[in-house]
Amino acid sequence: MKIIILGAGRVGTSVAESLVSEANDITMVDVAADRLLLLQDHLDLRTVVGNASHPSVLIRAGAEDADMILAVTQSDETNLVACKLAATMFNTPTKIARIHSANFLAYPEIFSAENFSVDFVICPEQILTEYIEKLIEFPEALQVLDFANGKVSLVAVRAFHGGPLVGRELQELRQHVPNVDTRVAAIFRKDRPIIPEGDTVIEAEDEVFFLAAAKDIRSVMREMRRMDKPVERVMIAGGGNIGKRLAKALEKDYQVKIIEYDKRASERLAADLHHALVLHGDATDEDLLESENVAEMDMFCALTNDDENNIMSALLAKRMGARKVIALINRSAYVDLVQSGSIDIAISPAQVTIGSLLAHVRRGDVAAVHSLRRGAAEALELVVHGDTRSSNVVGRKVADIRLPKGATIGAIVRGLPTAENRDWGSKKTKDTAPGHDAQVLIAHHDTIIEAEDHVIVFVINKKLIHQVEKLFQVGVGFL
């Protein structure tokens, strides 16, 4: 696939790194020549220096025969203009725009074919906000990811000493939760993946990924590890786009305090937020944290634009008694280093966001993609098409499907709407969302896959992605 990425920031760079490794033809456009030079030194891609909203720059980038434009610059206006040019001048099949401003997002008609011709919109700040909301809802989890319009959840937890499953075989899980069907999709032990079998024994400190119907998640987690008390008090460091969105999302249901260093920004926050307490100050100020009772906080979220400030404020809050701390870390080299210490969860914004882009790049009908373990693994929701003659999976038992070693089918959702009328971008309740009566089937060896099923596949090594995609593609004879 020939893809042009507009913007060599953190999101653009992360997408490029992922797509180049999958044998795509990538061209990167940015105004910063030095940034492009660094990328070209370690990635197999073309670069073009220039403004992404200029027709001549898009022509030099090869837009005339590109399959996809990913407009992920820091400017919403540049991204919108680039998508419009790609549609009107080059008839580019797929156009994706990164949009920050809530003003644009509030008027979806802006993105229609008659206006800016954006096929898909991503808002990294909103994706991150929803991701952190899930971690606050399930404080025991390392990751909580949704599939199939929220019908299925994939949750990562760390097994603890003395836990009910530590030292036991996985096949005993059904005895602990007899009324709930679940599947352990993968286990990571000291950063090495283990393909789970019935006789696999869970050890303390294992990172366990399991799939279950969303309604059953709490029951399964209770068996996996000790349940923490629910979060009631949240302190947020940083009142930027993400901090503000999170405070707005939480302030009705939680006691929220938000610390912002910039005085004018803190005044704007105070005007926009109705229940949260806005504090003007430095989140790394020990006296401030102590006076605001950080030791009583159930969750401390360091969400400033500065990695070092996030790390230091999270470490300080943890040392002073905050129950759980989350730090936003943009520099990928820091993420694994930081999470192995006192910080409970280190979040890479680019890795959280990238799944929304990859879902549109993957071959075949892919409804959702989630990047796992900072990009080392991936979970895909693939929609099955065809019949027993044209498909390698339709009508077959899970045990008979020739998945590459390292890929496992975790769950199947039957009865969801087709691509013509499904809307994956909007947040809906389970009662109003399309396909709310869909059936969740946890995959077993004798489960038979049917056409139009949504199959959730866990892949422990991204090198296997192409094989998995090929397996689920429909034969050329299918009409």
C-alpha cells in the first residue's frame, strides 16, 4: 500500500515505524528537514520537506497515485486542507485527519464529502482520555481495551503473590468462575510471551491478558488478583488538552483536583470546570502536594506535556502516599524503564493512538486494532466474510484454523451490524449501540466461525500480522 504521512511528530513517527515494518511504501512530509533526516536514517521511507497543505508538496510526495493520506500534523486546518486537496485533485481513496479542536469535532458535517472530504477522524486527546477513564474504572488493570462496540473487553493484570490463580493451571480457571466464560489470550513473563495452554501455570508477577464479555470483567478480575477499592479521589497534574478532557469526564462522578502551572490556563480551567477543584501551582512542589492531601488520592495522573515533570510528579506522589500513579510518557525509551519502578502505569500516547490508524491500514475488514505492550503485540477485531469455499475460516472449528504460532483467537461476537451501518467512532451505551443484542462467544477448540462474525485475534509478535490478515481475507472468487 502506498501511504503518505503528513506530519513527522510523535504520532506520525510511530505510525511510520509500524507501517514500514509491514512492507508498505511510505512517504513522510514535514516542514522540519532535520526531523525528516533523522527518520530517514533509521527507517526505509521517502521524505519530502514542505507544507502539507500545499498542492505542489503533495505532488512531490506522490499523492497522484497514493492509496491513503494520513494527515497527522499539529494543525487541524492543515490536516483538513490536505484531505480536501487529496480528494479533489488526486481522488485519493482513503483520507484520515487528526483533529484536536472540540469546535471541529462538534460539527461532523465539516468532514463530509461535500466539505473537507475526510473519511476518518481521529482525536488523540479523546482516545487517551477514554483510555485513562478505563484505568480509573478498573484500578487493578494495566490495560483495558474494548472490542465489538464495547461487547468484549481485553484486560491485562499483573498476578500477585498469594493470588487465587498463582501456582495453578489455567484449566482450573473455570472452577473458580463456573458461571463466566473467559479466555486467557497471552501471558508475558519477564517480558517474554508465553502461549497459554490448559496446563500453563501462572506465576507471580506474570502479566496476564484475558478476554471476556464486558459485563463479566469484574467477576474474572476478582479471580485473577486482589480487587482494589473503587477510585473516589483523583488528582490530575496538567490542565492541557488531555488533563482538561479527563477532568471534565470525571468531575461528576469523582472528587477531582487538577494542578496547572500556567496562571491564565488555570483561570480558564476554573471557568470551564464545574465541580473539579483547580489549583495554580507546580505538580512537583512537595509542599503543594502535601497541603492538597496527595496521600489520600486513589489515583494521581501526571498528564503535562513534559516527560520529566510527569515522571517526577508521579514518583513524588507515590512516595507521599498516593495509592496508584499514572504518568504520560512521550519518549518511548522511557516507558519500559519507568513502569518497571514505582510508577504503576506509564502511558505512551502514540501507542494508545496508533490502533485507531492501523484499523484503516490493515488488509481485509478490520473493525478495531489495539497496540499492546508498547507496540510489541497487537489485538485485532477482524470481520469474517465469504463462505466455506472462499474463506479459510468460515464453517471451520477454531482448532482447525491454521493460525501462525503466536496468534490465538480469543473471542467471537455474532450478530453485530455490518460495515454499512456500524458506527465505531461514537460512544454509546450498550442498550442503544447497534447490535446491543449481539452474542459473545469465548473461543474454544470446537467453536465454529460463521460469516459476518467479529473475531478477536491476539498476536504476540507483530511480524505475524500479515499472515493473520491473509488468512482472514476472502478468496477472489467470492461475489
